[in-house]
Amino acid sequence: MSPNGSDRSPRRTMRRKLPQALALGLVIATATGCSANDLPRLGLPSPVTEEGPLVLHMWQGSWIAALVVGVLMWGLIIWSVIFHRRSRTGVQIPPQTRYNVPIEALYTAVPIIIVSVLFYFVARDESRLISVSEKPQHTVNVVGFQWSWAFNYENTENPDPANKDAAYEVGTPKEAPTLYLPVNESVQFRLTSRDVIHDFWPINFLMKMDVVPGVVNKFEVTPTVKGEYKGKCAELCGVDHSRMLFNVKVVDRAEYDKHLAELRAKGQTGAVPSGITTMGSEEK
Ligand SMILES: [Cu+2]
């Protein structure tokens, strides 16, 4: 008998089998030739912009990292439960390990490595997602207010009310506005609020950003898939927050130009007028 009980030494057998099991797992994971695009999206909608896959891959990668840690932990728990039963080993109290410097260093080093790797990918992708170009092909000033959105196309950061080339559309809680965007052309959103903090979230863009009074927040995307999508406010902003919805239409450039011409024809040129706030929920 070994001092710890059984001399069947399951530990040695495990030690021999573990590399084989790991190698098998690696072969299974790589030999099928599956790419990140084949992995389930784990609840995220399908991305429709050039930047969307960054977010999707970050999401999938985080799940894979969590799963690797999870499988290791479940494995260790199951291994202990099976091979270190008191009835099997006859050990009443296993060796108590205290003040073990290598193990404690490992407990500190491993989480630091995990956090550093996650931080690297987050910093890399975030800097790309919030980077904006000097001259985007299109600009839309997105104005959030209680409780809808206004979209001011092709105006500057300080919208010029006299700009005849600009066009705008104002939504209401009852009639959600539709944001038109041309496919495969970059658009910069400049986000401002008339009252409280909102959050601009075109869902399939896999990107959202706070809309803060007194601040101009910006982000840029290039929609790549034509279609109709949904958007909403992602910051609880008052009683009718849930009705702060909008539609997104990614269309051909010609249709985009036509839509702007229609808005201009209705006299909706220049900047979004003041006093558009639809306070109160009486307007159903
Ligand atoms: Cu809101």
C-alpha cells in the first residue's frame, strides 16, 4: 500500500493517458477544417457590416476561452470525484498543502495571463471599432430625444440649418423613423442627445454607442448586406424608452440618393429643428 492508500496508482495511468486525450482533442478540433464562420453565433445576430465580424469573433473567442477553462475545471472535479474517493483510496484526510510557493505563484500568474490575453484582443478590436476617418463617404447626425430618433443626413458636426444638401427625418414613438444607408459605402454616425442619455443600437451592426447630452460620440461602419433591419435605444431613458425604435434600410446608392431627394422635396433640409421632443406618453 502506498502511504495514501491504494497502490493501483490511477494517477500514473491518468498521467500517461492525458497527453493522448489532449492530442486526440486537438486532432478532432483541427481536422474537420471548420472556420470561425461555421461556429454557431451563440445568440448574436448575423453581422451586416464590414466591422461586424470583429465583434462576432470576439464573442466566439471569449466563449471558446471560457469553455477551455471550464472543461479543465470539470475534468479536474470529475477526476477527483472518481479517483480520489475515500472508499477507493482509504485515505481519511488527504495531504493538506499550505504555503506552497509554486502553486500560489501559479494561482497568480495564470489569471494574469488570461486577463492579459483577453485585454489584448479587446483593446485591438475596440480601437478599430471606434476609429473614425477624416473624410467618411457619408455622415448621419443621429439625434436622440425622448422618445424617438432624428436622422440628419450629410450635414457637418455642427449642423448648418441653411445646408440645402442636407436632409433630415424625425420619428415619433408611434412612427419609428427609417435610417437609409447606401451599401458598401462608409458612414459616420455623429450621436447627440436633446435631453437624457440614450444609446444608438442598430442591432445587426453588432455595435451600439451611448448618445450623451453635450457630447458628440462617433462611430463608423460600412454596411455590406442590403436589407431591412431593426434598431432600438439601449439605455433606459424614461417611460417610453421601449418605444424608441427605428428601422434601418441598407439600399443601393441610387435608392439612398432618391430617399434624400424625397426628404428635401418635403422641405426637410438643413438641420433637425429644435422643439422636436415628444415628452409624455399621451401620444400613443
Ligand atoms: Cu432612449
